[in-house]
Amino acid sequence: MFVEIRGAQTVNKGAELMLLSVIKELSLRFEHRNIIFTVEPQINFSYSKRVKYDIKATPRYHLFGINFGVFSRFLPDKIKRDFGIISQDSIDVVIDVSGFRYGDFWGKSEMVKGSTKYLKKWKNKNVKIIYLPQAFGPFQMKGTRKQAKKILKYADFVAARDKDSFSYLNELRTDVKKKKLFQYPDFTTSISVGEKLDEYKNQILIIPNSKMIKEDGRYISYLLNLIKYLQRKDLNFSFLVHAGNTDFQIANQINEINKSNINIIWHEDPILTKQIIKSSYFLITSRFHGLINGLSQGVPSISTSWSHKYERVLEEYDFKDMGLINDLDNFDKTEERIERIISDYEKIKKHLLLKSEIHKKKVDEMWERVVAILDEK
């Protein structure tokens, strides 16, 4: 079975964890079948990671509206074997894990590029099309609404990650949505990590997000206030890079402005990154999967927000009032949250771990639905 995973990458740790979750779950649930995983080669998916995870490549190069990737079928078998190339015609299943790509924010062109231009062709070739839990919508623009309706028309399974995303899809006028549209939480919880690492057990981790600068000009000032507060309280803290170089540069910028030398943790391995979060004392994050990795492992987590997805996952854990920072000017609120976490630490940790078990059961139910679809003739 040839499975193409779309929307994954290896720069953002959350996107890489989604990739690894798909590989892990399908490999376990179809252990009796030979599964070959493949991705479309792109700049943010390193060749070394493809080799490491034994993932093949399915080229889909477009120029002047022509898909030159189809010509890969004519390559000699030896070249395809040597370079790990799987032709488009070989694909049996497409699994989309884009996270946040389909909606007005990115526009019609990103939806088309992501998958919608291929949907009809895939369906005609009996390819199973799966959209795993991700953020969708809104679809106020005519072009994005049309593309969203294509997803609901041709896909075999569509999972919205939160109630807003589900609502945006559900309100589209199409008769097929009820048969294939579901709501399930983020599925990276299936990736387990090792025991806690002692060196991080008293660490407060700050996960920056370059996206926040574009969405809120007060973000750098907020981080500076946060650093000064933590230093004043003599708390042990570090930056943790959960995405790429732009997030690393934010941490560097804070160090330069503050004339400090705050430790910056940045590892290539997303599983080690998740293990470091598990080991930490608590988390102050601006990355969505940083928040997921905290909450789902029982680590008290405070989060800034530029999208409804942060609010919704905090609601799932009954932690929105404590965990959401939506006013960067009012730093007193952040101070209150940190002090309350410290005072009620064990109670909060226990609460989050109970919610995490519910989360994981929902993810398991989702995979059972997906497997049933893939098992259909």
C-alpha cells in the first residue's frame, strides 16, 4: 500500500510529529501489509529526514500549469529505486496533515496547491483521501468556499480539529458532509517519549513564535516583560525552539535587547523536543504543538494566541481561564497565572493528565474510523 502524506514538513516540530504519528499508527494497525510512505519533495522537508524515516518521494513539479511530475513514471526502475521515487499513479492513499492551510487566511491558491487540484483525479483512480484533524476555515471568500466544498465532495474522511473548524465546514451547503465530516482533536498524542530528563525538571520553558510578531506588535515587549519577571523571581528558565530559524532569532533578539545570555534549547529531533517539554516544570508557549505537547503530558502551560485553535485546545483541557493570554498589554494577568500554577502545581498537573487520557481515547477512535475506511474494497 502506497501512502502519500501531504502537508508534513521537518522544520516545524509539530508538523514533523504529525508525520511520525501517521507512520506509527498505520504501521502498527496494518502490520500485516507492506506500507510505503511517500511525500512530495519540498524545501522544508529535508532529504536526510526522508532517509531517516524511510520515506519515498512523489514528484509533482508544476510549470505553466503542467504537472511534470507525471513523467516520473517513465523513469527507469533502477533510478526510481536509487532515488526513492514513487510515481503518482502508484498512490493508493493520500493523508493530509496540513495543520492550518485550508481557509481564508491563506486563500484559494494555498488550498489548490495543498490538495484540491488533485482531488477529482485521485477519486477517479479510487485513491482513498483522508484529512486528519486540522484547522479549517473560515470560508467567507468565494474561491475558498468552492475549494472547501471540493474537499467535502471527494474526500473519504475529513476531521476538523476544533468546534470552529467543524462549524465552518458544516455550514457549507453540501449533502455529503454528514457521512464524512467529524471532529477529533490533534493526533500527535500517540507519539510517546522516554522518561523525564533530570536536567530540565526545574526548567520553565518559553517557546517563541515568529508569527506572533506579525499578528501582534506588542509581542517582543511582552517577552521582555516575561523575562524580567522570571529573573526578578529568580526562576530557572530557557527558550525552547519548536520550529525553525525565525523562532531562534526571536530568542536571540530578546537576549540582545535584554543584554542577557538566556539558554536557547534547539534540537533537530521532535521526539527529544517533546521529551524535554515533558521533563519541564511548566511552559509558556506561542506554538500550537508546543501547547499540545505540554497539556497532553500534564505540564501546566500558558499560551499566547493568534488563532482560535489555541483557545479551543485549552477549552478541551478545561484550562482556558488559566492558560490563555489574549491581552499582551496586561502583564499582571501573566504574573497571576504563573503564581497560581506554582501554588496549585500538583492539582493542575493531575487535572491535565486526566484530560489527556480523554484526548488519547478520542484519537484512538479516530484511527479506528480511518482504518475501517482504508480496509474497504
